[in-house]
Amino acid sequence: MTRNELVAEGLSVTFPGGMQALRNVDIRVGAGEIVGLVGESGSGKSTLGRVIVGLQNSYSGALRFADEALTPRRTRPQRCAIQMVFQDPYASLDPRMTVWQLIHELMVVHRIGTGREDRRQRCEDLMRRVHLPGALLDSRPTSMSGGQRQRVAIARALAVNPRFLVADEPTAALDVSVQAGIINLFADLRQEMGLSQLFISHNLAVVRSLCDRVAVIYRGEIVEMAPTGAIFDAPQHDYTRQLLAAAPDLP
Amino acid sequence: MQQAIKADALQIEGLSVAAQIGEKSYKALDGVTLSVARGEARGLVGESGSGKSLTLRAVMGLLPANLTVTAGAIRFDGRDLLGDGGKLLHEVRGTGISMVFQEPAVALNPVMKVGRQIVDGVAWRRGLSGRQAKELAVELLAQVGIKDPARWVDAYPHQLSGGMRQRVMIASAIASKPDVILCDEPTTALDVTIQAQILALFKALKTDLGAGLLYVTHDLSVVAEFCDSLTVMYAGRTVEQSDDLGALIASPAHPYTRSLLAAVPRIRGPIRRLRGLSSSAPSLTERDQKPAPALVACGPGRQVAPFTAEDERFFARDEEV
């Protein structure tokens, strides 16, 4: 068993109005591991991602990252260490800024790099890392395809040297052929940088092709968690079986 | 023509559509050819921008103002929908051919009760009374699997879940018992579980109504669930099609189809690295302006677009940018 990178224990979130989004959730992601989180709309999977990344600060329960407790008041290194990639690359990038401006701004805020030239160099490295041509640094996301935009969003998340990525349905808005390239990129980031990931999706086939373990969430509770092979070959919970039966597949 | 073996309800032949951008004209569709028989479900797959949705819009006469049909024929029961100054199309649209859109939240009128939206057209055509129309709406809602339809008939679209809204849209598409239903990615916005229910509904409708379905999606695994036949489009052209979907998926003839299949993640079988096509299809302005070569037969009920060794290398290339 690998060293624990992220550990959540007894996480609960209740929204104003009494809606319980998470109920006593335990989840662990090892160093260099990709864990899939699957469930239907409203199951709480995005809420769990937002708690982990620090965007949802009213919760109860304990969060630990790299053997340190994470509190709602995170230190700058803690905030950099856990980054997020959102579902819709059309909505998550400011259309008025070039890719260089989008990433440079972040590096300045988080005091990454020693000057403009060094940051430019880092940006070019990031573009290579996400398999985009360096020339795109000076274009705006609006002139790019959905797949290219999602690569920019990933480059931006990587700019602050994170150790952990929460990806919330990062391919749901993309074509199947573009999706394949993005899935491969997440696999490569783990391979090349040892980046641990929580990969949130309602698409079981995508999760199967990428993740080491899978957690199934239903109505705010993790109902099953197991290695990917076991989830698909021998699902234990009824809800997991229902999800599998509903998933379309090629003959 | 004596060779018509099955009676195709919808035939699209050599359909070309030009897009006028400024002074120049570009080929948005180039020689698209396919047919749908009653009781047949044909999948129409391709990437964004391949022209699959545009093909449906051309059939419905819903092309944007800067797009025009430049060549080809669209026939409904053998009659040309493009001729006749659009009179036949007007007669057939909504009765013989209907359409289900991707986003029911956008396609439905937010200030009209769902029951009335479903039967508005039919009630007017058949001269139904208010009470008869409502009874028909309840019946249709039941047919698309909405429980307690009498309660929902007076609801507004915002009161319904995404899956129910899509059922309402399907109800309005089948209200006139059409021969052909055009479906434009109707489950893309839905969850897996709801998607499975809607696909099961389409399957049932195909049998119960005997309608032909032309089902557009970018997801091959969705059409593999319930379609009989398959047409693959790339950059405004038909690249391959088969009357037998299983045969095409088992042995794709065109290199583009092969790479599209290799991009699909699987629920069963060995896990392998997916084929990512990160540089996508040529955009409208970069497309080959020569006319598309005619499809050639490559097996019973199968056709493929001719391709060169260079095409083969192009589609087989590994992901790069």
C-alpha cells in the first residue's frame, strides 16, 4: 500500500436549508494514485471535490494532506498543493486574457518563478507538458477548440506545482475522440510527475480506463470503494450494479 | 428505379450545403448520402463540426440563413422535399418527420404548460377540442413513461427534471405518429442512469410506432446500444456506413472509423490506452474544396469513401499537436 497523500474522515456537508450533501464520507488517495469518484447528478461528488480543494469550507470531519491537517484556513503551500480542473473549459478561463496572461497572473499571485523571463520559460515547459504548441501561449482561449482549452486549464492548474489534482468531470463537455487525449494526459501526468488525482465522473468507462481505485457515491454516501477491476468485475452494492447496467458500451 | 428493396422513409442523396462567410463560400456538407427505413434506427456519428447535426437541420429545413443546399436530394417516401418551393416540406415537417433536440430546457417553451406544448400542433391539425387535446397529451405522457401523467400535464417545464423534460420533448415529437424521428444528441446532457432509460424508450418507440430513427451523437457506445445501422461522418462527408451496425464496428473499413473506435473507453474487455486525436478535423475554411468522391460498396449493405495511403497515415498517427 502506498503512502497516504490525502485522507478524509467523517466528512459531512449540510447546505443551508438542511440538504445533506455529504454524510460521513471516508476517502483515501495514495501518493501517485488516481481514484475515481462516480455517482449521478446530485450525489455529492462535486461537493466532495470542492471540500478537498478548499472551495467548500463549511463542513465537519477531518482532512489530512501529506500528513498535515487541512483546516478551512489553509497555508499558501497547502493551497498550491491541491489544484482543481473544472468541467467546462468554456466557462473556467477568462476569455479576455491570453494563455500567457492566465498562467502568468497565477504565478505572480503564488510567487512562483524569479522574474518575467523565468516565468515565460516555465509557461513554455507547461505547454509542452500538456502537449500544446508553445505558440498558443499568446492566443486567447476563445480561438481554441474544447480540447485545447481543457489542456490550458490543466496547464494552469499545474503552474503552481501541485501534488494533487481534483478533476471534476473534465471530459463531460468534450467529444469522445478529444476526451481520449485528455484521459491519456491525466495518465501521463501521474506517470511522469507522480501526480495524485481524484477523478470525478459519471462516465464509468472513462473511470475504468484511468483509475486505480473507484469510489461510488450515492446520496452523499460512499456506498462502495474498491480497486477498479473489482468494481467492474464484482460490484458489491446494488447501486454500483445499477450504474454498470446503465452504462453504454461497444459490442 | 427497381432496385429499391426496402422502402426507405427518408433518403438523403449527395446532399451538399454551402456556408457563405463574407465573400466566400465553403462546403459545410459535401455529398452526404444515407437512408432510414420505417422501424430502423440509424446512428449518425462524428466529431463536433463533422456536419451530423447540420444534416438533420437540412432535412427539417432549419438551416441558418447563411447556409444553403447546393446539390443533392432529400426524399420523404420518394418525394423530393427540396422541390416544390418547400410546400411538401411544410406539409411533412412535424407530421411525417419530427425532431428531438439536445437541450429540452432550451427547446421547450418555458411559459407554456407541457401538455399543451405536446399536442398544440396535432390538436390544430386534427381540430381537437380542448378536452380531447388534453386527453391526448395525458396519453402521450404515459407513453413516454411519465408516471402520473394527469398530474404533470399542467406542469411547466421548469418544474420537471432534465430526464422528464426530455421525455416531454419526445412526447411532442411522437404526437403526430411520425414516420421518421430525427434525434440530435438527446441524451448528451443527461446522467448515465437517465440516459439508459431514454435509450430504452427510443428502442420501444421504434417497435411500437414503427418509426425510423436517425440518431445523431458523438458517442459510438450510445448508438451501439440500440441502433441497427450506422453512418460515420468526417469533415462534412460520409466516410463509411453499414446497414448492420455490428458488422461495421467489428471490422471498420475506413481509417477514420478505426481511430474513432479506438478513442472509445470500454466497460468490458482489456483496458488499453485510448487513441486521442488531439488535432481535430479540418475546419470549414481548411476543407478540401474538390467534390467528395462517391462511396464504394465494401460488403453487403456497406459503403466506404475511397481513401489513400496518406489518409491512412494521417488517421493512424498518434496524438500530437
